[in-house]
Amino acid sequence: MKNIYTVFTIALFLIITAPIHSFQRVQQTKTPMSSLAHSFEPVLSTKGKHLDVAELLAACWKFSSVLRKIGQTTLAIDFESNIRKAEALYNSLVPSKKRQSLASLLLLEQESGIHGPNAQLQDYSAACGFLWIRRYLEFHVDMYSAILASRDPKEAALDAYRKQIEPFHGWALRKVFTTKLSTSMPSRDKFLATLGNFKSRDFGEEEEQIILNDLGELVSIWRPIVVRWRTTYKELDLEDTRRA
């Protein structure tokens, strides 16, 4: 009986302790990208016609927090400055339908006469803030999509920058961003491990699949949001194409 009890005790110990390492390595199902996807999910209305400003601003702050956690602090600082431009107008208004959707908020600001002719936005305006927020999101949509297609992170980042951001940067900013992206992007495995909040030594095929699935979910949520966003700017003639 004593031997049976000993065997049972050892077996029970192995059952309890064995999964611990497994859960730490491969059972992580909620990565930062997964949390981010859920934050952006309520931004677009069910009919796909409106962007909810409160949900959008909250999700953007979440994204900025993720950028800092994965080491993109410089980008996060610039991103946050644009969120604050957008928030300034939103917080100055009493709660009403006029500030509920992105289109109505931008129209209200536009009708105040704050902008110049031919979509020349005031730098401190909510419209300018939201414009650059969208461009940064479009940059990440393109970069993450390329990584999902097995592209190298450096190539993916440079191509996304050239398409979404470079046309609106002056020479100095183009030089800074191109150099930064060319020299600071890590290898594919290290980049995916960072996005998933996995330790490099624990990153394998299962962890890679987890983060790729979460990235795919995030991109699928972002795409219709930025499409609606761009359409809103086109309809209101707020697409300022001047270089920064």
C-alpha cells in the first residue's frame, strides 16, 4: 500500500508540475497584438459607416503603449503628440452626437474656419492629429501584412514607409526614418518574439504561429477602419498632402 501511495504521489506531482513550463512557453494565447486587436474592434460601426471617436482614441493610446513595450519609443512619442491634438478638440466639447463620430467631429472643426484653403490643415488641429495617426496605422498595416507574407522585417518596414509616410516627409525626416529603419529592425524571429512578448530562447514554431494569427486578426480589423478613415477625409476635403 505504501508503494502504491508513493507512485500515486509522484504521478500526481508530475501531472501538476509538467504543464507549468508548457503554459509559460506555448500556452500564451493573449499577446499584445491580440489585446490591441480587441481594443480596435469596436471602433468601426456595425454598418461600417462611422468611426467612434471615443473608442478610437482609447485604442490609439493602447497602441502607443504597445509601441513603447516593443521598443519603438520614438515613434510612440510622435504618435502620442497626434493623439493629444485629436483629444484636445474632443475633450473641449460637451458629450453629444457632434463629437461621437470622426466625420461629425472633423466637420464641426472644419466649419469653425480653422483650416486654410485647399486642405491646408492647422498643425495643432484635431484633423491634423487624426491624419497622422491614420498614416502611422497604414504604415503598420502594410508592414505587418508583408511580415505575414514572410517578408523580412527591415524590407517590410522600408517598403511600408516609402508608400505611406515618405511622400509626406521632407528631406531631413526621410533621412532620419530611412536610416533608423535600415539599422534598427531586428531579425524576423526576434521581431515576432518581441511582438508576442515571448522570450527569444522560448520562441519556436508554436509561438510563431500564435503571434502570426494575432497579427492577422489585427490587420483584418485595421483595414476597414483605415479605409473608412481615408474616405471620411476625402469626403470632407481634409487630405493635406504637404510635406512635414
